[in-house]
Amino acid sequence: MSGDRFDFGFREVGHAEKRRLVDGVFAAVAERYDLMNDLMSLGLHRLWKRLFVAGLGLRPGMRVLDLAAGSGDIAALVAPRIQPGGRIVLADRSLPMLGLGRDRMIDEGWPQASDAVAADAEALPFPERSFDRVTIAFGLRNVADRMRALREMHRVLRIGGILGILEFSTLRIASLRPLYELHSFAVLPLLGRLVVGDAAPYRYLAESIRRHPDQETLASMMREAGFAKVQVRDLAGGIAAIHTGARV
């Protein structure tokens, strides 16, 4: 981000344009979103998400907000851990993706324990101190103003509540970087063209990962937004990372 410009892949665009472009990406990929995630990560994303949810200290009766909820895979992992009495709120700007998440919660038997809300992470429609946990998995890099979003996440957490972020990050193993670059900029767009019929969303995916803050920078941003006890856990050598922080 530079001034009032925000990264959309390797381009810098205005705030409203980034939101419009990101909305277009997810409208284009929604129908094959889960299949593409499996193909791109060779199924690793499922393990990463289970590790992410397992580390949140969830308990029965908790109220959890899942931002960029997408197809609902995080919410479906959270829901059984907060029963009885808990509630998971799925929030997403993308209505096609939010519809998938809502349908998954119905299909997996959690309609009475969940809500689906069209919401922007930069301006959450919830009162202060509304949630015990806030999660966002593979969504923060798509937010235009990340600092504003982090402050909103801090605002809606109760005292003692925890934010969990699962996101692509910076690979730590230098010897693997050439292979990782090949996968990112050649394989992913090819898969997008073959499976979704459009390579552009997956070129954006690869570019957005490179523009996303590295592990230490994101941890510093979380502290600046008010979070304490910030911790980082690398996954697959830093291809992805889990960040957690508490409101105290």
C-alpha cells in the first residue's frame, strides 16, 4: 500500500477499484473454489486449516466470527468445537462465496448454530466486544486496507479474545524458491485455465501472495492494531503461516 493506492497483485490501484477487482475474482472462481484449492495445494490446505482451528482454544458456548468465510470450510471445523451453545458467524464481501458457505453449514447440519452475513472486514457491522474469536483464512491479502481491517477485528473481540490469521506467507527455504516460483506463476495459471476456464484469477493469486506482508511484518501490524501476545507458526517452511494475537 502506498498512500491511497493498494496492491492488486503487482498493480497498484485505488481502494474502490481493488474491492471491485477482488469481488470479480471470487465471482469467477466460486463454482470451482474448493476443487482448485485441493489441486493447487495437493490437499495441504485441509491439514493447514485443521491445525489452524485446533490451535484457537475453542470451547462450548463461544461466539466466533469467520471473515472471508468463503465456502465455509473453516466454519464447518469451528462449529462442532463450540457446541453446545456456541455460534459461528460467516462473513464475506463476495455473495457467491457466502452462498457456498451458507449451503455448507446447512448440508453439514449447523444451520441453527450459524449465520451468514455480507460484510466488509474494513467496516464490520458488529458492536464492540461481540466475539470470543475472530478468524480469517487465506483472505487478509485480498483486503484493501489491512491495517483498518486488523483494527476492526480488534474492536469486535472481547477482552481475552483471540484473532487467528491463516495466510500464505514468505517461504523460508531458499533452495525451494525456484520450484515455488514455477508452481506459482506457471502451474497455477494453467490449472486455472483448465479447471475454471480463466487463468487471470490465479495469476492474481500468485502475485497477491508475493505482495502480502511477510511473517514479521504482519506480526508488527497486528501489534500496531492493538494485539498482544502475537505468535507466528510457519507451515511448510513458510509457504503459509498462522498468526495469533489477543485483545487484552
